[in-house]
Amino acid sequence: MTDFTSRMASLLGAMRRERNGAVADAMRFYGRPYGLNYGVSLPTLRKLARAEGHDHAYARYLYLQEVRELRLAAFHIAEPVCVTPEEFPFWAEGLLNSEMAEEGAFALLSHIDCFAALFDAWTSPEADPLLRYAALMGACRTSRASAEWADRAVDVVSQAAAAESPAAMLLARGAAAMLSSLAARDAATHHAVVQALESLGTRPAEAYVRDELAWQLEA
């Protein structure tokens, strides 16, 4: 733990030197705010985090800190192979907002071996909207995506829209990105996306998904 503390202090020092208060003030995201936010740009944050190498225990330690830059860095430092279903609650608990959901999906979740299990758990009707969003965004990048997931993505949006959830449009953006990725893979997944879209209703979030996919499916 002492080693983690000194390593964290060094990393935090590097992050603080890249601080940008104007960027921090301009940030907008769905969910809870960070305890402390230096406004370090994502490209810079990623560069500093990747220089740390992979250390799963250290990543978990950073993820518990109340600092934006350390929490986001944790996704890059964690070992994807170490993320098992038993760890899902740990990463879910710390997912404060949409920025974390997006960066977690990009840097860590889309690379885990058990992503199918995560997608099933985090897109369930009982799951928090941020978890659903993270799963949708992770599905955009994982090589383990299934054509069967198209129906689940549409269900996520329809359920949020019907419940008039404040996260409905956020989930619509995630679903549109995921379905676009699926449709571009091969004929089978393209067909699955087309069929899934047929069940969408007319609420704003549902219309957004349909409109975003329309031009791509016609190409």
C-alpha cells in the first residue's frame, strides 16, 4: 500500500502539472460530479496513465480515489484479463458519470474476456443507466459482439423512453453507436440490426436511434 501511495502521488503530480481549470469548468456529463477535477485532457491523461504500465491492484487502488484523473487512469492501468464477473460490482460501484462510462468502455471493458457476461448483466432492466450506457459503448469496440445483442440495445432505449428516464437520450446515443458498429460487421449482423430497429416506437429517444441508423443502413 505504501508503494501505491508514493506511485499515486507521483502520478497525481504529473496530472496536476497538466491541469486546466477552464476545461474542468466546461465539462458536461450525465451523473455525479467528481470530488476533485483538474481538467486534464483525455489524450494527455491517457498518455500519462499508459506510461504506468499494467498493474491491476494499483488500478483498483486508484479507482477508489476521489480524483477524476486517477479514476480515469485506473481504466488504462487495469489488466483486462483480471476483470472477472466477480469484479463487476467493484467497477460498477465507482462508475460516477457518463465520462467514466465512456472511458471505461474504451480502455478496459471492451477488452475483457468475459464481456458477454458483463453485457448481459449491465443491460438488464434492473441495471443502473450508467452501467447500461457503459455496456453499450463497450459493445461498440469488443470483438466479442453478437448479432443477438441488437435486440437488447433496442430494448434498453425503449424501456428508458417509456419510463421517461432522464438518461433516455444518453442511452439512445449509446445504442446508436453500438448498432452502427454491429451493422458494419457483416451481413448477418446488419440484418439483425435492421430487424431490431423495426420494434422501435416513436418517442424522441427511439426516433433518434432510428434516424441515426437510417443513412448507414441504406448505404
